[in-house]
Amino acid sequence: MLPSSPKEAGLVANVTKGGEKKPKHPPSLFLFVFPGQVTQASRDPAWRRNGAPVADASPSVGHEGAGGAACCCCCFFLVAFTQELRSPPSSRSFFLRRESPSGKMWLCGLALLLGLSVEWGVEASWGKRSGTYWLDDAAGPTREFDGVGAVSGGGATSRLLVNYPEPYRSQILDYLFKPNFGAALQILKVEIGGDAQSTDGTEPSHMHYENDENYFRGYEWWLMKEAKKRNPDIKLIGLPWAFPGWIGKGENWPYKYPDVTAYYIVSWIAGAKKFHSLDIDYVGVLRDTMDRMGIKNVGIIAADGEWEIANAMLVNPYLNDAVEIVGAHYPGTTTVLTALQTHKKLWSSEDYSTFNNELGAGCWARILNQNFVNGNMTATIAWNLVASYYEELPFGRSGLMTAQEPWSGHYTVSPPIWITAHTTQFTLPGWQYLQVDGHLEGGGSFVALTDGQGNLTIIIETLTHGHSKCIRPPLFPFIVTPQKATFHLKGSFSKLQALQMWYSKMEFSSSNSTLFQSLGPIKVCEGVLTLSLGLDEIYTLTTLTTGHKGSFEDPPPSQPFPSKYQDDFNIRNPPFSEAPNFADQTGVFEYFVNTSDPGEHTYTLRQVVTQRPVTWVADAENTISVLGNYKWVNLTITSDIYIESEKGGAFIAGRVDKAGIYIGGAKGVFFWVLPDGTYRVTDDLNGNNILMKGLSGVRAKAWHTLTLILTGSNASGMLNGYPLWENVTVNSPENGWAAIGTRSFEFTQFDNFQVKAS
């Protein structure tokens, strides 16, 4: 039978938190030895901060990019009584909850010590625990809180948002950005469009070509202005995920010509200011280039990957001086020693990317606290802002909320919105974290922040392992139990008589989660308050009385994409450069004024990328934009096409089954016409598997009308209203989107697009 606590097992000393006098304990030093990895429970602040382990700089098994691996299967435990134990209670449970550099929780030592077999993924229960925690601002603050934010882009994640009719579009924006209403985001990070696939689609560049500059393409300018309209203090960040092909000068690498790349990014910053009155706060670019262009107030975040940049910063004073923030992606709540040694702000500059149900909310609640508690990170930025892209694309519904039906106006305020509010509605960038350990005795975590003027906010989370897994990196086992937490308020907080309480509880056996509920004031008696904490709960205790759970009338009900859809692109001054509902997957399709044709085809949709972009994913060799209902089976697609080059080609397609980062392997039914007077029908975007081919008479620089008819396993095609090919058997895919596209990166126009599905 297990002991009721590690203390009963005789493994730890009985210490208390805070600045109170501690009783004497046997001198102890814990040394953990794992195959291939040695970690010491040191009190050295360079290795750990207030009991939170700090990873070493070496790669760790299971971390993002390491491919993931199993934990060590056998461990050796050594206790050497060498010094007085003064570590906080979180250290006392190292045998149960030990974090490796990748955030792993090791249970092996306790298992072997007690002669037990511990199966990964099984949580033990020690019964109800109690912990006492001191909050005192007299010792001074630790680090400055920089905010909570989200990413629009990386890529095309806000694509459908701009098409929403009012008032629903404004309502969505209020839930995201309006202070004291919903998520109240404090940071907005946007993609600097690079004409390339960057996860769920392409975003247009402000410079398609070397001598081309246009600062009205895409929708990120609009989104930043809408965010600023609601919160003038929101911080803006720009980051390129990809680059136009001319940047690489024929190579798929953007940094061979650093001055060219730096100018490209700096021009985006300058354009934001000149054309949209937007001040960009942070970006990744060379400092001296910004200085030469008079851009002095933009900070540099580096390197938006893992922590390796810190190694270079420590040996390169110029680089260290240039970088303001060290930002890592998906750090698993841990940092590395070299990052701490830079003495720079540390951010989780991209995190979360998890389905936005209760599990995603649990992930988000855990990392919002523990990124600081374990890793000293003072800002956390979610990918992504709003799931406003077709759900069947990669990482569907991985936004803080969902808005993927502009045709119906329906949207969903998902649980992560209210988890965000627990922090953002009761803090501001510039507040200070208090010097506390942050680990709860029974598992879970808390942070405490103050504005230095007497206000206090405490955020507590007790998310269990199985209910707080993010999509990455792997989360190894840890234990959370019901517990009592007693907080002693000292210093300037000692006279507080009450704190406002906000509460959420994630329910996983039903749909009855409690989200961001005001429980009113809780009394503080002589500087002490005690809470009974259950599992999967989030609390905010605060002196602020401005919290508010905003709401609107329910949006319209969900509806599938219209079964009959058409667009003639006849719009003189479009509010956005891209046509509604088309989701570009390779290439960029923009509204175009065709001055050479003053008749029916004056206003068209044109594919404008003429060189393969510099990209980190496998863009297709053919440009393509998808649209519609992924469940479509029987449909008729019609579009006028205009091939501008003798080396070009165009297609329309149905039942397209893949997109996003998988677009290169897309299957479907593709009807191609080429300017040499031929056609072909293939079941793949690459055009390799030809089902039918023949003569069409199509020529470049002339308008033609293509029609593709899909009924069951039968496909037929028409050219200019007349049958061109018939009765081609197609057995797979069974369903998918409609699409338009080109044979390669070339100018081609489309007009009078129609789709009818049954």
C-alpha cells in the first residue's frame, strides 16, 4: 500500500514556504542519475529559480524537433546527506514530479525506491494535501509581465474572418481584443506575408517582385488596425514565415543576401507606419538596417525557434545588444541556462496550437502559468488567434476561438477565450511577478502579480495531466490532487480585506464546464485566505473590480457552405485584395483590373506569383486555391480562364482532398488545359496520373470556359459550352473542395466562377 504522502515515506523533510523561519532538518542533497542524463537538485539560482528546474542547453529526448521518445525505463536514485535542506516544498516532491529539460516528469526513482512498478500515464492519489504560501512585495519583484497574445498567420489562419458580415465580424474582434470583455489580448503577432504556404494557406507579400511595393495586400494590416481600435496599447509583432522567390535569388534560403532580406522586412515596418499609422513594436531583423532607416523603437525578438540563439548571444556582444527578447516556440514550459544568462526577457513566442475544446483550454491554462513558474517566460503567444480557415485544413479549430463560416455568420466563443481572460483582464504589461515558487503542494501552479500600487492578482490552475496536454511537446506524467491552499498576504497586501474571485472548471465527462464565472469577493482575514482546490480548476483572485464576461446575442446557427455559389469578381474598389472564401494554398490569387479588356472581363481574379517562393514547407509545383464544402461529392464547377503565357496552363478541380502543408500530395479530379491546344484529366495536383487527354484547341491570350461535372464515379468536362471529354471513371477521393489553379508559377486570370453541388 502506498504511503499517503512522500513525507510519510520518509523521503522528504517537513519544510514550509515563504519567508517564515524553518525548523532544522537533516542535511540533504538529492542527486538523480538517469541513463544518458544527470540532473542535480541544486539550490544554485543559475540552475533553478525558486524550485523550478532549468534545462541544460543540450538537446533533450522528446522535445520539439527531437522526434519524441520514450522516457528512461530504469533510473538510479542516490541520497547523500551533505547539507541542510532549504528548498521549497516543490523540491520535496522531486521523486514524484521531476522535470527534465523537455518538461518530462520522472517517476522512476520513487518506483524503484519503493519496489513498485509505475506505468506511464497512470496518476496516483495521495489524498488531500495542504500548502501554505506567502505573497510579499517587500522583497521586491522578479520579472516584468509582458502579456498574453496570439498569432494571426503562419499561415492564413484569419483568412475567412474578413468575409464575415457585420455585426458578427465586429463581435468576434471584440471577443479577441476588447479590454474587460473577452480574451482582452495584449499582444498581436502577424505574418509578414511571403506568397508561400506556411501551414493553412498562403498570405500575399507586400513585394511580389523586387521593384513592386503594395501595402494594401492581404488582411493583416486591417486586423492590426482593428486590434488597435479596441486596445490602443496592444503590442504588435511582425514575423515572416516565408519570402517571395526574388529574395533567395534562385535559392530556397532567405539569408544568403542579408541586406536584401533586412530591407524587405524593414520596408514592411515602414509601410505599416506610412500607410496605416501602425507602430510595429517587435520584429526579427538586423538592428543596423533598422537604424539606418531611422527605425529606432522596434525591438528584436530572436530567434523564434528553440533556445540556440542564446549560445551565440553569450559570445557575440553585438548580437546580444541587438536582441531585446529571446523567443522560443513550444518550449514545454522550460528554458535553458544559456537563455537565462543573457539577462534578456524570455518569451514563449509561439505556443498552444491545440484543438480549442476543454482539452485545449486545459493546455492553455497550464502553460500560461507554468511558462513563468518553470521557465521564467514573461509572455506567451498562442498559435493561433482565431480558427478562421476551413476546418479540414491542418490544425483545424486550433485558434482561441472559431470563426469559419462567414457565409452563415456563425462563430463559437471557445473555452480558451475565457482561460485567457483569467490573466489578461486582471493584469497589464508592466506589472511585476512576485517572488514566489509557484508550485502548489498538491500539484498545479500559481502566479502572483502586482502593479506596484497596491493591486494584486493571483492566478491558480490545477489542471491534471490527462486534461492539459498540448499538441506538443510531449507531456510526461505528473500528479495533481485535491488540496487546500492557504495564502498569507504580507507587505503592502497585508491590509487587504477581500479579493474578487473568478472561477473556471473544465468538465470532461459532460459539456457543463464552468467558464470565467464571477464568484464575488472572498474575505481575507488578517492577511490570510484559504481555498479548497479541486481538479481541473482555474481561479483568479484580484483586487481589480473591472472584470467582465462579455456577451452578445447568439450568432446565426451553423450552416454548410452554400451548394450554389458564384463570383464574377466585378468589384471596382475591393476592401481586400483576395476574393471571399477562396483559400490560396500555393500562389496568390488577387483581384485584377484587366485594362486590355474593357468588356465582360474587365474585373477578374489573377494568379500573380511568377517565381517559386522561399519556403519552409513543400509548396506544390502548381498554384492552387480551394473553396467550398469538403464534403462535396457531386458537383459542377465552371470558370472562365485566360492563360497569359505560351508556357502556362490552367485547371479547375473538384474533390480536392488535401491542402495546407500537405498540398503537394493533393488528390482530386483536375481538368487541365494548356496553350499548346491540349487538355488532360488527372487525379492528382502534380498531374502525373493521367486519366484522359486529347486536343482542345485552347490558346494563350484568349478567354475560354471550362466546366467539370462530377457525379458519383463519373467525370465529364466541357469547353466553351460543348462536351470535350466524357465518362471518365474516378473512384477516389470520394469528396473534397472545389479549386482553381495554374500549371506553374505564372500569370493566369479567372472569371465568372460557379459551383453547384447536390
